[in-house]
Amino acid sequence: MTHFPKLISLIFLILLAGCQSIDVRGQFVSDEAIKQINSQLPNKTQLVELIGTPTYVPDYSKNTWYYIQRSLAKRAWFNPKVIKQRIVKVVFNGDKVQEAGLLSDSQNEEISTQSSYTQTYGTQQNGVQKFVKNIGRFNKTTDGTKRKKKKAR
């Protein structure tokens, strides 16, 4: 009987570890809305009224808006993974929509990180350069004046 609460707790933890939650983030733009945008060619304020504010407006091009929706799956203590992504690109010509389209899901590629780093050349110093650079560096006081030497008695 004393092991029963521990067994129940263990089973409960194992069941929780297998739970998966799906989180949908971003702005969904349907295919019908894309057709409507391309047929009506609204201005920016009308587009915001129709489908909402954009998810992303790049600094390099204020005339391109992106509406991004992602579905993320997460299991217990692991990092979330993108399981579905939908990106709608709207291009403006001045204030009017030029075109709107659904981008392919090719932007959802898995990018692997490397633990190494890119070495920059021209910053290496040999022993003599380091020594010359550090001469007098550690003898300064905080107020910028030189320290007075103590007299030996």
C-alpha cells in the first residue's frame, strides 16, 4: 500500500510527458480572401479593414506586407516545432495593392546550427603585439592621474 501513491505519480508523469499541444499563431488569410484582394485591389487602409494588420513589414520594403500563420506542436518539455506554415505576400504599388499571393512552404526548411564560428582574419595578434598593446594599460588609476610611488624606509 505504501508504493501505491508513488506508482500513481509515476504513471501520471509518464502520461503528461506524452501530451502534445498545438498552438496556432499569426494571421490567417484564406484563399477566398486572396482572390478578393486580387480582384478588388484595395488600398492599405481597406486591406487592414478586410484581413487585419500585417504580421511583418520589412524595413527594406514598406510596400510589401506579409501575413504569416504558423501551427506549432510541442510535447511536454521539448522545444516547439513548426508543423504547418502559411505565408501570404501582398505587394503594393504606391497605396494600392498590386498583387497578393500565397508563398510556398519552402521557407520552412530545417536549419541546423553549428557550434563552430566564422573566423575573422586580421584580428590575430602575436605575443609582441599583445605585449606592446598592454604597456601602461594596467598602471592607470581611475581618475586618470599617475600613481605616486611610495618611498622605501
